[in-house]
Amino acid sequence: MSQSKRLRIAIQKSGRLSKESQQLLKSCGVKFNVNEQRLIAHADNMPIDLLRVRDDDIPGLVMDGVVDLGIIGENVLEEEQIERQLAGKPAGCTKLRDLDFGSCRLSLAVPNEFAYKDAASLEGLRIATSYPNLLRRFMQEKGINYSDCMLKGSVEVAPRAGLSDGICDLVSTGATLEANGLYETEVIYRSMACIIQSIEEQTPEKQALIDKILSRMNGVIRARESKYILLHAPTETLDQIVALLPGAENPTVLPLNDDTNRVAIHAVSSEDLFWDTMEELTALGASSILVMPIEKMMG
Ligand SMILES: Nc1ncnc2c1ncn2[C@@H]1O[C@H](COP(=O)(O)OP(=O)(O)OP(=O)(O)O)[C@@H](O)[C@H]1O
Ligand SMILES: O=P(O)(O)OC[C@H]1O[C@H](OP(=O)(O)OP(=O)(O)O)[C@H](O)[C@@H]1O
Ligand SMILES: [Mg+2]
């Protein structure tokens, strides 16, 4: 069991996940100030300590029970899990939920002049990557022999530098690949950020705090994905209009002053309302359409 009476949460110190991890915890009511020089940030209003570390270290810290929770990309989690299974080290942890950020994919990419047909085009070649285990699993499934070149960063420059024939690295918009004269040929893993818990037994107090944070996180993420919609609708097209609102259950329908042919609709939609739908709504006679963000949700 983690020795500390306070709940320990590991988050990325600086990088793609750090701001959003901090923001998510703040939205769950955890109050803390980060001092860039310090590894630990203590929450002021709850028995929670945040450990700010390199993202690569987060899965191991959770799997060894050094911290109770960690916010991490699934790509790093899966890579560490394979690594530890091979080394016979503890690799257990529980994924509590996917988060709504850090979406990216681990892909194979080759120089623009490379005539790639399928994964077999890489037979006998060298691939640079920071994810040797995920790459090996993919290549073994395809039965392709290759050699790897392990790089912790700047993987995209490897082919130009003559270090490898292709790469296996994270892609989001594809801008980094393009800037380095590479193109994506195969997605080998799709990833999101997630929150994981150590499998060590928790004290009832700490488990209750984990459950509280998770329940708040569910509310914050559900609210971020939802919209509050207000509009006026002709009574004759009311059913069609309600059917167009994405995931809106039991909308409130209210009468309008001095207008018996129209009603006001208030609805919580589980998704954003896109311009196309707004145009379809107006074509059905809807007016005064307002789409508003929701800050918190519960129950
Ligand atoms: N372009 C991207 N768009 C969205 N998410 C990304 C992107 N690149 C990486 N990620 C996600 O964010 C995680 C952290 O990426 P980052 O580039 O900050 O890692 P790093 O350089 O290894 O950081 P550290 O210094 O902590 O080791 C990745 O493991 C992945 O899950
Ligand atoms: O497809 P794109 O939108 O261009 O994103 C992909 C890039 O993002 C990540 O690096 P990051 O920018 O986080 O910097 P790093 O190389 O220092 O980790 C990843 O390692 C790629 O290099
Ligand atoms: Mg890292």
C-alpha cells in the first residue's frame, strides 16, 4: 500500500498532457498551485498530493504502488505494460476511465519518395521509434522482420539523418510528418489520455476520495461534451425538431406568452449542435436558437 495518508496522483510535469491534467483536477474541485521548480504540489482543500514527473515514469509509479492514481496516454501505458510483462515485473493497474484529451495515433511513416505498398514493404529495413514494444507486437502479427533504432525524441528526423528507413511515432494533425518529408502509411495504435489506479488495496478513506474524484471527473467530462439548447418551435413541427436535437432526452416544453402556435424548448444535448443541424432546425421553423456550454453536471 502507498505509505502516504494523502492520495497521490502522478501527472505529466510538462508536455502535451500536463495543462489538461491540471485543468481537469481543478475542475473537479482540487485546489493547488504548481511551482515549476517542485516535483510535488499539495492540494489546499483535500488530502491530495500531485507528483509532477516525466510521462514515461507514470505507469511504473502506479504499477509499483508508489502513487495511487496516474493520468497518462494509453500509448505509454500499453508500451510499459508489454515491457514489464517481458521483464516479469508487476504490470497490473486498473483503468478508471478514458479522458477527453491526448487523442493521437502511433503510426508507421516513411519518406515521401519511399514506394510503400503494405507493411511487408518494410521487410528487413530499420525503423526508428520510442515505442519498440508496440512496434514489435505489430510487426510480429504481420510476420515482418525489421530492426529498430530506439530514439526518445526527434524520431521524425531519423530517416533524413540516415539513421533509419522509416519511423513509428505519434501523429495527431500530421504537420510534423509533413514538415519532415514523411507520410503516414499505417496506424498501429490509437490512443487517448486515461486515468489509472494502482491495484494495491486502499484504505476506505482513500478509496472514498478516489470514488469522489472519479464521480466529479465523470460529471466534468459529461458537461464538457454536452450543450444546453434553448429555442422556439412551431407546435406543428415540435416532434421533428426534438428528434433533431442530438441525445436530448425529455426536453422541457414551455408555452410562450401571446403565441399559441409556438413553444419554447429547453434541452440538454449530449453533443455539440453543429451548423448543419441548426440550419435544419431553422428550416423546420425553429427560431431564437441558443447553444450554451454547461459547466458542471451531476445525477
Ligand atoms: N500531437 C499530439 N496530439 C495529442 N496528443 C499527443 C500528441 N503527441 C503526444 N500526445 C500524447 O501526449 C503524451 C505526452 O506527449 P509529449 O510529447 O508531451 O511526451 P514526452 O515528450 O515523452 O514528455 P515527457 O517529457 O513527459 O517524457 C503522449 O504519450 C501521447 O499520449
Ligand atoms: O501530428 P502532429 O500534430 O504534428 O503531432 C505529432 C507530434 O507531436 C508529438 O510531439 P510534441 O510536439 O509533443 O513534442 P516532443 O517531440 O518534444 O514530444 C509527437 O511526438 C509528434 O512529434
Ligand atoms: Mg516521455
